[in-house]
Amino acid sequence: MTRRVIQLTIGLFLYGIGIALIVRGAIGVAPWDVLTQGLDGHLHLGFGVITTIISGIVLLLWIPLRQRLGIGTVLNALLVGPSADVGLWLVPADLALWLRVLLFVAGLLLLAVASGIYIGAGLGPGPRDGLMTGLHARTGWPIWAVRTGIEGLVLATGWVLGGNVGVGTVLFAVLVGPLCQWTLPLFARDRRHAHAAAPALDPA
């Protein structure tokens, strides 16, 4: 268990750093991060704080879905936002375009590896994962339809609020699934766990 908790913590920290690199890339961010940016533009609480607040709100939606928390769920909600803030503090903004493209690529790859690390620990889904799988269980709708609906809603809301939607948003949507599909088996406790986690690839 100690090893799994360490693996979980490392994965979540690296996931937050990956988010920060994508944000600093400034060519478009993931749907949930579009929402975070949009809200932060109005509330001015900081990217990491807004990320944590959104995670808490999403966890409240677990209650009617009767989803069960795991230690991974709680640590996900608490650690990803602060680690993203660490990354944003370390990496300057307003860099040259070619550097921002490199940051985006590095962030996407790091995020995929981090997803494999923390999901592979098998200590519970992230808040957004649990919302998706909970709705799937309660409605019977396919995972892809539930995920598309949720991410479409948060993306549209974030865009209206002023979040950064761009080519990076499209690249994230297209590439994150296949990349995570590759990294999950590398860090999972066993192949069966990797296979079971694969349909819920929304690690944040």
C-alpha cells in the first residue's frame, strides 16, 4: 500500500506539472482547464485554487450517483491544483511560439505518463472520472457519449467565460486517449487493471 500511495502521489504531482506546461503553451488547453481558465478570469483566485474548487463541486455530484471515494479520489482533488500552480510558477508565460509548442507537446506527453502512473496505483478514480463512470452506470449511456457530453458542456462554458480554446484543445482531445492507452499498462499493477481503467481515460 505504501508503494501504491507513493506512486499515486508522484503521478498526481506530475499530472499537475503537465497541465501547467500545456497552459503555458497557450495554444489551447483541455476542456476542464478551459473552464478553469474561464472561471479564474472572473474570480481571480488562481488556476490551482479554481481546479481544486471544481474538483470539490464534482465530488458533490457523486452523492446522487452513489459513487464511492477512494484515497486516490481525495488526493486527486487536493494535489493536482497545487502542483499545477507549482508548474505555472516555474515556467514563464509569453514565450516565443516555437517554445510554447514544445511546452504543449512536453505537457501532453508528461500528462499521459502521469496518468499511467497514478491510475496504475489503483486507489480510486479522479473526481471527473467518477462523474463520468457514475453517469454511465446510472443512465446506461455509453462511456464515450457521457464523456463527450460532459466535456462539451464544460468546454462551451469555459469558452464563453474566456478560457483558451485553440488547436491545442483539439490535439488534446484527439491524442490524450491513445497516449494514455499506451502508458497505462506500463504502470498498472496488472494488465486487467489497465484494461479496466482504459475506458475512463479522463485523468484530471
